[in-house]
Amino acid sequence: MADPISTPSGPSDPAPDKPAEGITSKPSAPPPTTATTTAPAAPPKPAAPAKAPAKPGRRGFIAGLFSWFSLGWLTLAGSSAVMTLGSVRFLFLNVLAEPPSKIKVGYPDSYEDGKVVDRFKDQNTWIVRYDGKLYALSTTCTHLGCTPNWLEREAKFKCPCHGSGFYITGINFEGPAPRPLERWGISIGEDGQIVVDKSKKFQQERGEWTNPESFIKV
């Protein structure tokens, strides 16, 4: 008679290292992502489309129109003002803006014979006493209008521009000057002083130096 306590016979337990039949083994978990793993770069954002220029509205058009209109009126007003001032200028006599044509240069006995006085040079006049006559020469060179200088040692007028030379009488003798210097009208005033009148001009080549108004006998 069998012992009920005894272990029933049967197949032995499977080996611990051998999986049981019908049991699927669980897959191992993926390795954790480390900090050194590089995340994929995000794709670049598309560029924003360019905005079309804003069209000028009605208000901007009207403002621009008035700007051009105002500019035109200002230009017209300025031109009219200039023309008006020019017209008013001609209403006044020229003698108010021009130097006087007559100048007093002292008494005849204050001038030495054979001397040229150039203290009136800034008034376009040389006073000369020579060979018993007093006369007033213009300081304008007859070549191109420069102002000659009186050279005392050389006893001549010499133009610094192109080298024209004139004797003390005003006669040209060297350089490109085509004719002598011109004389102004000259006379004795009521007070006994010499008066030079630059409104009167006398030219030697025309025979005008013989005119008694072109010199004073001393």
C-alpha cells in the first residue's frame, strides 16, 4: 500500500535556466538617452513676404498738390518783388549812387614843376605840373584798363599788367598801349582852387589836348 505522504511521481521541475514552454520573455528596455545625444535641428522658418508699398491715399495726394501750388506762388512772389525793387531803383537819380564827377585838388601854387601828385589816384586822377601847364591825367591804361604806377626815378608811368609805358605828359612810348593817357577837364574855381571835371575827357590823338579846358597855364 502506497504512502499517501510520499510525493507522486511525475515529470521533474524544469530547469531554472530554461524558460517554460508557452511563456514569452519580456524584451529589455532601451538604454536611457544621455545628455550627449544631439537633438535634431529645427527646420528654418520661411522668410516673411515683403510688404507691398502703401499706395498714396487721397489725403496724401491733396497735400502734395497744395505743396507744389504753394511753392509756385512763393517763386512768383519772389520774382515779382525783385522786379519791383529794380523798377524803384531807376526812379532815383544815378548821382546818388555814383561818386561826384568834379573834385577839388587844391591851389595851383601848391604843385611843383616836373612833379606828379598821386594822392588823388583812388579817384582815377593824377595832377601834373609840367612845362608851364597843369593838367589832370586819367589813371586808366589805354591798353586793357589797368592802373599804371608813377615811377619817380624813371620819370614815367609804368603799367604792371602788360608793361605799357607813358611819359610824364601821358604820351605812350613802350608796350602794347595803342594811344596816350586821357586828360580830364580842369579849371580854376571861384575860390581859387583847381577843379577837375571827370565828365569831360580829352584825347591827344584827336587833337583835343589843345583845348583850353584840358589844361591850366601857370
